[in-house]
Amino acid sequence: MSNQVIISLDSGTTSCRALAIDQKGTLLGVSQKEFTQIFPSSGWVEHNPKEIWDTQLKVLKELIAKLSIDLDQIIGLGITNQRETTVVWDKSTGEPVYNAIVWQDRRTADICEKMKADGLAGYVSSNTGLVIDAYFSGTKIKWILDRDPKIRKSANDGQLLFGTIDTWLIWNLSKGDSHATDHTNASRTLLYNLNTNDWDSKMMDYLEVPKSMLPTIKNSADHYGFWEYKGVKVPILGVAGDQQSALFGQACFNSGESKNTYGTGCFMLMHTGHQPSFSKSGLLTTMAIDAEGKPAYALEGSIFIAGAAIQWLRDGLKIIDNSEETEQMAIDVEGENSVVVVPAFAGLGTPYWDMYARGAIFGLTRDSSEKHLAKATLQSLAFQTKDVLEAMEKDAGIELKTLKVDGGASRNNYLMQFQSDMLNVPVERPSNVETTAMGAAYLVGIQAGIWKSSSISSHREVDQLFEPEIDVETRDALYKNWQKAIERSKGWLSD
């Protein structure tokens, strides 16, 4: 291989991947490996941080070997990652003091309730752009530090470091030389102030998180240190949380441009430019990236369970061997499906923000089969996206003309057609649905000076456009059924 390449590290919720991209934006190859999901208690989700690091390093080295990449050909590494997942480690030994607490984890609901009782909801909304919810990193850090007086003392003594997965990988890649994150990941912690673009002292004080634990915040396109391998120093030049990286990878650089990513969760983002737009409809205000790789803002709708619901069909119910089967299963169900699945396994996100909701299945009859269940599970992704879009259009005052999609489940033609039908807008799927990893690669290219935003837009090719096909009566009836199911699944764990 003679041309220069960028390597994008995509550290997701269930797997680590490394992808090689050439200077034309062509995907050259992928190496991927899943890692262990740990469920210690109901509503708890953990990962082993050392396993994530080992897995990410393994696929990186594997990709280099598989494609015979000379190390001096690598322009730089980009990192995109599952957000909010929280790692705390000892800076002297590099040993985590506890497993990574995953974004889906609900164990800090009690801390959140106390925050609300203490009157913090307004401050959190207007300064962090978030809502008080167990989803975000801040309460997870507090839980880890409070579980053992020795851990708390180490933190207060400046011995411990915090990071989301990007920071954990940067620290390990650089052998401890760089403890850093970007604005997009920082904005998901409950500890970041959108108005000052820096750590928020009031939130740090309330959650008892010493500032010495927190990483330096950099632009998404910036120099994050070096990974040294076989005597060659490879720079780390781009970092972004997965959803903002996908927004960038879809070439959404300007106000009003939107994308929806169908991954483990489902996340819709609308770029709002260089001023934060605060929501009245349960959306999050979060950091995004402008055309030069610098801080900008977005509105975000967060759906906790999307592709994870398909994994549940495979691993939990064992009614499918792989996710691709669900497309034909859904098509095989004749007529409208009476079954509704609400996949609130980790509560409900936007626009409901109900930590106590749980998954439910409605409308079962004697002739319901695994095909009905698969179809209803796919439909739940589209219904949840409609919930988010309606809130987004209301807040931003912008009517969506086309939805750009990406992520694994966007390959499912049945789902994309149903999504178009439910939203009543065209759904545009790019030829390369790896837009999350591409976003991180584009950031590297911008920082290295080989690409501009205009050339990134030219790299993007459309694979298929899905146009609405159903009538308004059918659409309304289906959505009304969904809303009825949502209402009945809310507050399941409440007294």
C-alpha cells in the first residue's frame, strides 16, 4: 500500500473497530471485535475498561497488519466513542478503581432524584443543556467515588483521573502523556458549561468531583498526543463523541441540518450553529462541530434502546441468528401488525425522560409469532424517532425536509421505508453508512490540512432514497397505538 491513510478508532457500546480511510475518503478496510457486556444487577450495565483498551489496540494492530499499512503512511488517528460511559483510574498505575459504568446504566437514579429535590433542574438545563438523568457521567463519577472512603481520599489527593472512553483510550495510547477530551464528549458529563465552554464549578462542587480528575478540553480537530508503535510516532488528531462524529460525517455543518444514527441507541441531532438553542420539549442542547473542527451546538434527541433491542431478539429471546433476518420477517407479516414493542429496557429518553419506565409488549394474540415481534421491534425504532423529530421541529421552528440516516440498522430496507412512512419525509441513506467513523477520520484530515469541509461534502454519495408510501389515516392510527403503549409503560418501577 503506497498511499497515505487515516485510521479511525470507533469504540462503541458493544464492539471496538478500526477503519482505514484513504485521502479520497474511500473505506479501505475494517477490523472489529466485540467485548463483554456486564450486568451485575437489574438496570446496571458495566464494561471492563482494560478489556476495551485491549480490544481497541488489538483491532488497530490487526487492521495495520491486514492491509499491510506502513506506519509512516498513517496521517493520524481519529477517535469516536460511546459517550457518557465513565472510567475512573489511578494515574500512577493506570488501574481502573471500578468497572466502566455504561451510559445505559440506571443505578444513580437516587442521586438524580436528590438533585431535583435540591432544585438543580433549572440550573442544569440552562447551563449544561442536559436534564437530570442517570444517563450522564457526573452522577456515575460520584457513585464510584462514594462507594469506598479510600477511593474518595485518592480522588481528593489528586491521585485519580476521570475520562469518558475517548479520554481513556487517549491516555493509554499516549502512555499517560495526554489526559484530554473534546467539547462534544465533555458536554455529556453534567459537569460542562455550554455558556463558558469549560468545566462548571457549581456542578463539580455539588457532585464532589475534584477538578484534578477532569481532562483538558480541546477542539474536536486538534493534536491529542502520539501513539508510538514499533518506533514510529503516530499523531492523534481528531476526537468526537459518536453522535456528533456522525453529524460531522454526514456533512451536517450548518444550522438546520440533521441526521439520525441507528446504533445500540438511536440519536437524532440537528445542528444549530454557533449559539446554543435551549429546548422546551425534552431535547438536549449539546456541543457539535463546525466546518473547521471547532465547537458549535446542536439539539439532540436520545433514544436509549434501538439496535440493542434487535440484539435482545438475538441474544435474549434467541428468535434470530443475526439482525439481517428481521427485514424479511417484518415483510412476511401480512397486513398491519397488532403487536407493539416498547423497548424501554433502560427507561425512556427524549422526550419523556422517565428513568422508571421499562420494556413492554402490547397487543399479543394467539396467532402472534416471532415475526410479529421482530416487526414490532423494528417499528419501535421508527416510532421513537418520530417522537424526537416532533419535539425537534417544535423547538427549532424548522420543518425537516429530508432525514439523513446512518448506523447499522439503517441497512434494513424495511425499517428505512417504515421510517419514511412514519415521518412523511424522504429518508436518505448514504452509500457508506459508516458515518460515525468517517466523522472522526474527517476531523483528522482537517487537522492535518488535507481536507476542507467542501471536499468532505463531495465524498458523500447517496445509496438510496426512501419516499413515504402510506396514507395519513394509517400513519396516524399506527402512531396513536404507539403513544398508547408508551403511556402504559411509563413509571413501571414507581410506587
